[in-house]
Amino acid sequence: MRIRLVATTALAAGALTALSAVPAQAAEYDSALKIRGIQYDAPGSDSNRCSGGNTAEEYLTIKNYSRSTTVNLKGYVVKDAAGNKFTFTASHTLQPGDYVKLRGGNGTDSDTKNVVYRDNCNFMWNNDKDTIYVYKPSGSRADVHSYTRSGSDADGNGYITFHG
């Protein structure tokens, strides 16, 4: 009996060690909403001017991976490692399999074109590395991913896919 208890305790300790070794960005969260990909480096030379700049070419794609649940983005929050954040203040409904591109710059939000603008002409994502957090309206984390230009973007085009 003592041998089984010791073996079971050792097995449980090994499982806890394995779980704690998983980095935060690799964790899977119980959420239908996930980061599909990010264009973290807008094509061309970075220009955050509201008129003639290219911040709208920097975007985050968020997708509803549920097969049956519709998700309203109102109240969801997107943040980066530095604490820059965007809160979806208006209703924007994602049907199962649907996605939205959260773009920088100014523009007209559109459900039919699957786009929401941050109404901010500053770039949100760093070109060298960053961490992207998505929070549910309840404050719990929906998804998180980190990237580095050298380690995550094999073709160097400024776009990374997280969930295909």
C-alpha cells in the first residue's frame, strides 16, 4: 500500500511539474473567441499619421471557433504587453466561424465587412516582439499569444497565424 501511495504521489508531482512548465502563451483557454492571426508590421514604412499613414494595415484577426455559439464582442478587451488596450464598446456579433479584423487608424466599423477600427492612429503592436491578450467582458482571459519577429515570422512578411 505504501509503495502505491509513493508512486501515485510521485506521478502527481510529475504531472504538476509538467503543467507548470507550460508557458502562459501556450495555454488553451475555454473560449470560442481566439486570435487567428496578426499583421503586426504594416507593409511599407511605418507612418502613424491619421491622414496618409498606414496604421489601418496593422490588424488583429479574432475568430469565433465555436460550431454553435454566437459571440457578441461588446465588452471584450484586447491588450498588448505594454498595456495599450482596445475595448469593444459597441455590439459586434460573430456567428460560428465568423471573424473580425481589429484595425488601427480611423474608419467605419462594419459587420458585413468584418472590420472594427481602433480609432487611434498609433501602432499598437511592436515590430520586434509583443504579447497579445484578449479578455472576456467578465475579465477572464479568452486567449493570449506572444511573438518575436525572428522566432515567429518565418517568411518575414509581418503576419503570423496562431489558430488557423
